[in-house]
Amino acid sequence: MSRPALPAYPLTIYFDASCAICSAEMGSLKARDAAGRLQLVDCSPAAFSSGPAPRSALMAAIHVSDAEGRVFVGVPAIRICRTAVGLSSGGFLLDLPLVAPLADRAYALLARNRYRIPRWLAARLAGRVAPSCDDGNCRL
């Protein structure tokens, strides 16, 4: 299986900030973004009209565009965002022939039902970043 091209940074992430799990995940990623590779764009306002796809598509699945204009949607978008901040993308596992379609289906199911997830559970699922740091001193 061939590897997709590496994204060109920065990545512009179009996400639904009205969704608890989406907001928690983006907050977690942004907190880890020491290199400044991620730019977050909330596409949830009804008047939102920019981006790489119509608002309805942006609200149905996460979209990421890289600096060269390539667009990634759903699981591939999540993978490149995680990789951009130094987290495991699950690449090997998600590349397995039987797993990739299951991951896409699981993402679609989660995306359709995302408003049913309470904020406290969304924060847990997104793996909140460990303690906040001020002036380089972290509170444990």
C-alpha cells in the first residue's frame, strides 16, 4: 500500500466548535502544538461560508487543508493532525486492509452522534492534556 504525501504545514482545521468532543479534541491538539502547525477554524456558525467544502460537508466531518491546498477529510484528517503535534497517528493499524474501512465507519457513526456525548465524557475521550504549565513550571 502506498503512503500518502506528507502534509505541508501549517494545517487549517475546519471543525464544529459547537460539538463537545470536537472542541475537546481540538483543544487537546492545540495545547500540544508547540511548533505552531495547526490553525483552527470554527465552521459551526450558520453564516460560515469559507473553507474547502460547503458548510454542510464541513459540519458532517472534520476537514483539514494543508499549505499546498490539499484537503483531508475524516480519519485521514485526524491522523495528520495528530502527527503534526507529535502524537501517534495509528498509521500502521489504520493501514491494515480490514481496519481502515472499520475506522472510517466508526468515525462516521461518531460524527453523526457527536451531539449526544456529554462534555465531561468528550474531555475524557479527547485525552485532555496533562497539567497546565506557567512559565515552564508545571503543576502536578
